[in-house]
Amino acid sequence: MTRWLDDDEQRAWRNFLAATQLVNEALDRQLQREAGMPHTYYMILVALSETPGRSMRMSDLAVRAQCSQSRLSHAVNRLEERGWVERAPCSSDRRGFVAHLTDEGFAALEAAAPGHVEEVRRSLFDALTPAQVRSLDEICTAVRNTLES
């Protein structure tokens, strides 16, 4: 039997879809305008910057950046062209590759970060009270825990 959404759930679902799409579009526009990169590239650079040695296996990076292997490969190709990322064979697995954030890539990330954080604040957090921020965190954590388990 289908468990249809009630009116409250339907409204919440549609608002969730619209809000997440609008926030993502705002972040992408800001990063394109101010840093010349899409949000996906920024997320890849952040993921690499937060790992020891600023390096990560491509398969792990795809999971961390929340994108498919093919989309990640395309993005890393573009980031390599800019000199922001280098790719090398994995020493422990001949089939795998490791992406490494270069000094130039780290500098590009540092330059983009202030504008990105301001847009995150403007697009999301400025509209919320501290209690709503805590609720948002709890809601998102519950959804992630369900989907990642």
C-alpha cells in the first residue's frame, strides 16, 4: 500500500526541494561570478584541502564531493587544466588514482572562500533564528543518517 504524503508533508517536501535548489543555484552563481568556478569544483577543492597531504583517492573524493565518478573525472580534468589539481596513479592500487590539491589550487580556494561563506550566510543562515539553525542541523543529520546507513 502506498503511503501518500499528507498535506503538511507535501508542503514541506515541495518547500525543501525549492529551497535546496535555490540555495544551490545562488552558490553556483556567486562562485561562477566571483571565482570563475562552479560549486562542484569548490566542493572538490574543499574536500582535498581538508585531507592529510591535500590528497585523496578519486573514488573517495567522488563520495566526499557527492558526485558520480564520471562527473568527478570531468571536473578533475578541468581543475588539472587550471593547475589546481594533479592526478597520479595510486601507489597501493594500480587501477586507482589519487587527486592532489596544488599550491595554486589551495590559493584559488582561499581566494574564493570569503565570498562563498558570505553567500552561504546570505542564502541560508541570515533567514534563520539560532533555534532554526539547530533544528535544521538535527533534521539534516537525521536524513543523512538514514540514507548513509
